[in-house]
Amino acid sequence: GAIYIGGYSSFSFFGVTLRNCQSFNGGGISADSVVNLTISGLNASDCNADRFGGALYSIGSDVDIRDSEIQSSSSIVGGGIYLEGGTGDRVGSYNNLNIERLEVRECKATVKGGGIHISKSFNSVQFSQLQVKNC
């Protein structure tokens, strides 16, 4: 994939463009156990993952996604985005999901979650102005 982040206490993206990225998990971005992951102004297209999260994969992290667009991405689960809160040693207060002004379109998953797949253990999930189209 284009970007892998693991074990940081805080990591932020602002105004990132990703095109034609490929990986096992998270074709564009893969984040593992980032306490505070902030993504703003992401534009990802044609990203593919062999397993989870065509454009974005995150596990065991607080996630805040704003003002972003994901299109034409694919995977087995979570064609555009795969998000999983903490499990096992990752369970704690750092499992909140906030999505504001996100558009996911024309993404595909072969099993489930064509646009977005959200799984397990988030303490809080909030959406505002989320659009999922043709997934």
C-alpha cells in the first residue's frame, strides 16, 4: 500500500491524494493501533486490497475522517473502508469513530461492506453528512 502507520499515539493526514495503490490490507492507507488517527481532505481512487479495506484499513484506533472522498476501490471486505475497533489488548478508551462529510462511491467488496465495513468494539460511532453511492 501507499502508507502504513503502526503504534503512533497520534497521526494526521491533511490533503492527501492516493491513486492506483495495492496492498494485502488497506490499499491506500493501513493503520494499526494508532491512538488518534485524523484524516482530512483524503482523495483516494482505484485503491485495492487483497483482504480488507480497499482504500483505508484501520484497526485498534480512534478514527476521525472529515472532508474526504473515496472512489472505485475494492477488497474482499470493506471495498472502500474497513474499520475495526480494539479487541483483546487493544480494547480501551481509544475506540471512537467520527465521520463528517465523507463520500464513498463505486467501491466493491466480494463478501460484505461494498462501501464501508465497520466491525467490533467501537465505544462511540458518529456520522454526519456521509454519502455512499453505487457500492
